[in-house]
Amino acid sequence: MERIGNQLNKIMFLICVLLLVIDCSSTFIIKAEYITIKNHPRLLISNNSESEIINLFSTDVELKRVNDYILSECDKILNLSPLQYKIRGFRLLDTSQEALRRIFYLSYAYRITQNKSYAERAINEIMSVCKFKDWNPTHFLDVAEMTMAVAIGYDWLFDLLHDENKKTIITAIETKAIEPAIALGDKGFFQSKTNWNSVCNAGLLFGAIALANITPAKCDSIINKCIASNRRALQTYSPDGGYPEGYGYWGYGTNFEVLLIDVLENNFNTDYNLLKIPGFLKSAYFIQYMSTPNGGCFNFSDCINKSCGNIASWWFAKKIKDNSLLWLEKQYILSEKINIGCIRLLPALIIFASRLENTYPKIPTNQYWINQGTTPVYIYRSGWTAKNDIYLGIKGGSPSTSHAHMDAGSFIFECEGVRWAEDLGRVNYYEIEAMNVDLWDMSQNSQRWGLLHMRNDMHNTLTINNKRHLVDGFANILQFYHNDNKRGILVDLTSTLGEIRKAHREIFLDNTHTLFVNDSIHTNHKSARLQWTMVTSANAEILDKKTICLKKDSKQLLLKIESDKEFTPYILDANNIESWDKVNSKFKRIGFISDLTENELSVFSVKLAHSK
């Protein structure tokens, strides 16, 4: 009996241990005072990282160029005055991001060169921002980036800091970051599923881990909150890697997300199952396909039409063991001016690259991307080597998602190096907010949807009765085609458009790379006016009642409309009557208008073919 009792006790003990180990879906028990926390540096690098980085430069001249760029920027920073507390609108973000750039670059430069002038200038900057009255907790992104900056400087320059400097830094991170975050409870960015979650939690984790052995109780609390909260951000990538906020905000949120996961793995030897959440690792391919052959991007939502390198791609290449993710990244490094998004994080690119077995890029072999989820997206590109490769991007989704526009069913199209179907992109937040426009109200009657760049009749989609798309609507992908004769998707726009019984849009390329946009509209008991729109910067001319000719860069595209219903082609400017929108002379809208009778199915087929 005693033996059985001992065995039962052992079994119960093992069960308890197992439960503690696997308890990572919602509650995390991290006690910094009981963890053998690494010595400094513990954020992104360790004491032997510098030699690995320096060795990298002997085999990769492109990455040596990145290193030289950072050092040259540091030489410029040496002559700049320390940053001052400066609010722009309601944000301190410009100052926080510049602080991160300066401190990260200077700290890196010191560790690579051992030139103490870089360290002294970094410490000067750190002391300056630590003496700010606050880091603007009402806009917590500002706090997060400033916390990351100060934490990196504290960690990487630890042996050079005087005790009084250390005390100032510890107090600043505690009172300006950790305590305001604890005061939030479970509100604010902790509940967010957007880039805010990734950026804010990453910044706080850097601060908490940097101080983990100094103020363990507060740091334990923040580390646990950040890990539990961060699962929400990663669920946004589910189920298959798409990112609802689009190209630009993928770069912002995901670059900080990989820093967050990296600092967990390096210090606790686990990611707390964050990487088991479906979609995140696949998103490395999403962002690769979002870059277009002519140097732009599929710029849906709040995004400008410009592609850039992503530091996170170097981290993903190691995780996934796929150097095809570096194919475009190497090109961004080799451009006349190093073209990297979130360039203030540039030292992290070199750190991630130094961990790779080799940094030789491989050419991607796939031609299409498709994801479902919050914002369904389909992309096809005919190749990866030439600016005149064909590119087609189509999106579904809803205006209700973060940074979204009323653009469900919209598409962009590049052929022969020309973007024919375009997206106006984002507005300048500061300028619009200065005119007291409520840019962040996402409700149906919000001022947001009156802005030129946000309206559905300013996107390459359909409008019914001159009405806005429904914020609560959702356009999902019904069917996916990928064969030699048909590459594209079928999208359901019914709940997005409203006012009609059913609306399906089919967009595909045939084997000659001619683009077809087929719309089937079934009206309800009321008649409806249909507006078909495509935004373009090409010169446009109506040739006849079915044909519009587009010309740009010595290339020509013919848009031909077919239907058994009456329709009227049009060419309109892309300006708005609202005072807050700038005059936009670059773009125009082309398309047609048709009056549809009640209880009737109408089909329209638009063909866009390259013409010699």
C-alpha cells in the first residue's frame, strides 16, 4: 500500500508539473525573480553576437552596406542636439520613433566598433528622453517605441552606465511605461487585434525584460499581460496569413511582433505557443506577394503605393527555412538608397541575417497567393524577375476593419510595367485631423467615408444608387481559379452593396493575360442605378459607346464593356467637393453607369486587353 501511495504521489506531482507546463493558452506564470535571467545584453543579442555579425560582412557585401549605412547615420547623429518633448497633434510618436532610431543605431555602432563616442551620444539621448514629463500615455504607441529605445540602450550599454544613469532609466521605464500600462487594466491596446497590440506589447516586453531582475513584481505582471494579450494580435493573421490592415501596417505591426517573439525565445526559451496560432508564419508570403513588379504594392486600406524591404522577412527566413523570402529583400538593400520599412529598426535586420546558415536568396517559384479570414485577398503575378511581369490583386472584406476603406471587390492591375487600375491610398492623418475631421469613427455615417480616398465610388468596385458600402457588410471569396486558362476569384458583394438582392463579381486573367471583370447584379423589388468604377492615372478617351482607350508610358490598354443592358461609359475626375480633400489632378475615374429594373438579373463583362 505504501508503494502504491508513493507511486500515486509521484503521478499527482507529474500531473501538476505537466499542467503548469502546458498552461499557456490563457494564463502565463512568469516569475522573473525565479528565472535565471540572462546577463546584459539580453535583448536581441548576447555577448558573442558581435563576432557573428562582423564575420557576416566578410561573406555578404550587401549586408556590409547596411552596416556602413548605420554607421554613417550615427556619425550624423553625433552632431544633432538631443530630442525635445514635442507633441504633434495628439502624438509624441515622431519623437519616440526618432529616439528609437538614434538609440538603436548608436548602441549598435558602439557594440560593433567599440567607439565610445557612439555610446556616450546614445547615453546623452537616453538621459534626455528619460527626463521628459511623460511619454504620452494617451497615445500608447508613443510610450511603446520610447520604451523599446530606452530598454535597448540600457541593455546594450549597461556596463558603461553610471549608477545614477541606471537609476534614472529604471525610474523612467517604471513610471512612464510599466505603471501606465498596469493602470490600463485589460483595456486599450491590450484588447486590440491591430498593429497597436504588437507594437505596444513589444515595447513593454523590452522594458520589462530589461529590468526583470531589478523590479521583478511589476515586470512579472507586465510580461504576463503582454503574452496573454498578444494572442489577440496573432489571431488576426488567421487562418492562412492575410493581414487585414494591409501592406503598410503589416510592416509596422509584424516587424514589432517578431521582436516581441524573439525576446521571449531568447530569454525564456519558449514563445509560449504564440507561433502555434495559425497564419502568422504564413504571413511572410502574404507580404512578399503584396509587392508588385514595378516597385509598388497592393496598397489597399491606409497605404501609399510604394514597396519596401521588411526586417521581419529575415527573421521569417530563418524560422521557415526558406531563403526565397530574401529574393526581394536583397533588392531593397541594393537600391540606390536602402529601402527598408521601419528603418529605425535596421540593426535588427543585420542581427537576424547573422543567424542564417547563408544569406543567398532563392527565386520564388509560386505565382499566386490567396487568403480568407478578415480581409480575403487574391494575388497573381506572372514572374519575379522583370518589371513588366503581370500583376493582379483583388480584395474582399469589410470597411469595419482597422484602417479599411470602402473598397470590397476592388482590384489593381499591372501589365507591361504600367499600373492601369490603381488605388488612391492613404490620407495624411495630421492634415485631416487638424481640420477636425473624425477620421477614426468607423460608423456608417462617419465623416471618414466622405473622404476622397475612402469612398467606394473612388475605388475599383461597384456602387449602387450612389450609396456608401455597408460598414457591417462582408465580401467573401466564393470560388478560386488557378489553371492555364483562368486565374482569379469569384467574390460575393451582396451584403457590402445593400440595395439589391444579389451581387457577384468574377475577376480573372485568361491565358493571354487579358483581364476580365464580370459582374452579375440581381435587383430586388426596387430599380437601382449601378456605377462601375476604375481609378487610373492613364490618359483616357472614349472611343465608342463600348470602348475606353487608356494610354500611359507609350503603352495602350483597351477597356471593352459588354452587356445586353443599356449603359453609358464615362470619364470623371477623381476630386471631391469636401473642403478637406486636396485637388487631385493625377487620377481619374473611368467606367459606366446603368439603370437596372426591379427583380431582374443583369450581367456586365468588362475586358481589359493590352493593345499594340
